[in-house]
Amino acid sequence: MAVQVWIGETPEHPNERRAIMALANGLHELEGLYLILANFSVGGRTVDLVIIKHDAIFILELKHCDGRVLGSVNGPWFVEGRNGERKRLNPGRKNPYNQVISYFHALTNFLNEHRREFLSAQKTNDVDFRTCKRAVVLAPSIQDGSEIELDWKVELKGLDELPAYLITERSSEIQLNEEEMLAIPALLHCTPWHEINTVLRGVVPDPNSIADPLDTITTSEATQTIGQPPALEEPPSPAVPPMAAWRAITAVALVFAAILVLALLLRPVQSLPVADAPARLPEINGMPTGDAFPIIIAGDAARCQWTGYQLVAKRYDPATRSWLSVAEGAATPEVIIALEQVAACSGTIELTWSVQNNWDRPIEFPLQAANIKISDGLGNQYPIDDNASSPATLVIAAGNQARGSVNVNRPLSSSATSLLVRLRDQPFGEASFVVALQP
């Protein structure tokens, strides 16, 4: 998965949600990781949109405008409709240019203050967050006749041209690896936006053609089959028109996700022992790279052990001879991988996995350091003790489920804010799980 969407609070306006969905779709098929952070607070300000990639950070103010826009660095901005009527943009607040400038100072100050929590010692003095890019983004596009005068500090882009801008631009003194990138939304107390992350597929250039993800599932749809195994729909017939097929796939994926969420939330939660000096694991906040039906159940913040489920479902594609997430094809998943438990007690780390094999042949899942990598946002590595894995390799017969665990013989760093648990390529392709830590 090339894109993860994180939020502080769910955006209130449908136009904002559709715009974020369109942007995420535009970036989804690209190489490398892109993080979209939306509607979060920092330094007393609520920031509209931030995009993070390995060599840049973009601070954006998103505005949906149904007419031409008139404005400048100073003074109010106006939207002029087809009938010539002008309406003020952001009445009673700063104009979009000054909003972006205020976001820039709030976020860069925060990142500079917390840089030692997610940057390695070698990078602490090399990364300069003042090189973050700043832009006002008009959705769905900048209409002909718009007259906006800005200076070098802030750029103006239409939502339709934003993906190309994000790909080509870079911040001259920012270079981040995935662990460092993923630590930033955790520090900002953002959480994954599961409704959008679940349906991210393909490129949909017209944001007005995208259904609001929060309107896709109704309560009755989600509750009719609680307590029963979720029904997996057959792939749509080739005769279905392309857009109708896309909508059908989206509905199936969201209904399936809702059923799993509610079913797991209703299962009994086992009481967990409290360690004398526990490492605190308040919640699993990650978005699996496979992006299929992620289920998050927060653990008790006072305990050193989390129990719940975070899932990645996969199917094998004979045409490409590769494993794909199930949401990409609306087909029955051959494999479901679950991170069930993370324990950081007694100076060690233990991860418990389970694998459901729905395929017609056995599969093997090596629980070894060569296949599972664990690191934190500070650059610390947590190598698995191959001799302590139980078993060394999970062998799952067709139609069966198996469970195993891996162990790390060292404690979590007291200053770490996140763990990245990455499955490499054996046997069902790469996947990642992000664990938000509370020191």
C-alpha cells in the first residue's frame, strides 16, 4: 500500500472527505509510502491537511470552491459564482494564505521540539523542518478567471494537479525512512481513517464521482449478520459497467469491514496481568500494508500487554504470481494474517500471530528474523531470537488455522513512540503493522 490516511477528528464536511479520498486514490498506486494527515490539532491550531513522503512534507489548506476565487496575501478572499455573486471565503477567520503560514509555524515548531523522539542521533542535526512545502489547494480545481496573488512562501494548486505536485517536489533538507514517517502521526495523536483506508483502490481523478465513505455503510447492514461468519461476495460479473463494478467492490469491502469490527468488539476481552514496571502499549494504531479489514481494539494503557486483532487478508493472483490484498479484487481471501498480541513485559517483547488458510493447499509462514523485522521510530532494531520462536515455521494445512509467536530478547526503548512490525515476503507478500507506544 502506497498511501495511509490518518486523522485527528473525522472531517465534518462531505466535500472535504471526498477531496481526501480523491487525493488518496491519486497517490495509491505510486511507489513509496505517502501519509495523509487530516483535521488534526497542533500548537492550538487545527490543520486541514499534511502530506508526508520520504523526502518532503507538505502543509496544505484545502478549500472547496464552486466558482472563481479572488484574493491576495493580505485581505479577504472571495468566491464568485456564475451569476456574479461574491461570497467571502473563511468569513471571520484568516484568509487561506495566512492559515497555511500559521499551520507551518505550529507544525514545524512541534516537529523541531520532538525531533529527538523519532529521528536517529545522526539525523537530528541534518533534518530542517523549515523546508516544509506550503500550499493552498482549491477543490476540485482552480477555475478560469481566478485571480490570486501569492508570494514565494505559499503556492496555489488545484486538487486535480496536486498528485503531480506531490510527486515532483521535495523538501531540500528532509529525508525520512518509513519508521520516522510513521512516528509523526503517532506523536500528533492521529489515528488511521479506516473507512477510507479500506476502500483505497485505483485512481479516481474526479472527486465528485466518489461516494462519501462515511455514508456507504448503514447500521442495519452492519448488524444483520453479527455473530455469524461474514459472507464473502463473488467477484462482479464482467458484464457490469466499470463504475458500477467499482461501487460494488467498495460496498462489499466496507460491509465486510464493519461486520468484523463489530463482531470483534463484542467478543469477551481477557484480563491481563500488570507487570511491576510495564512498558505501556495503549493501542495499536497501525494500518497494515495489505490494507484489508484492519481491526483495532485498544488495550488497557496501564498494562504491558495488548490483546486484540489487526488483520491483513490476501489472495493469490495466478496472472501475476503474486499476493494481493483481498480488497483489490473482491475475491475470497486465501490467507488472513492476524497480529493478535503484543507483550513488552520483563524486559522482552513477544508478538503472537495467527494465520487462517482458506486456500486449497498448505502454506508456511516462517517466524524468523529473515522474515519479520521489528524497529522503532528512533532507528532502533529489535532482532527476533530465532531459537525462541514457537514454532520456527507455522505450517497451516488447507482450511485450517495455526498460531505461533516470536520473541525479542531486549526491552523496548523508553523513548520510543512507535514500533513498525514488517512482514517481508514469505509466503504472502509484504505487510506492515504500526504499534503506537506511550513511554
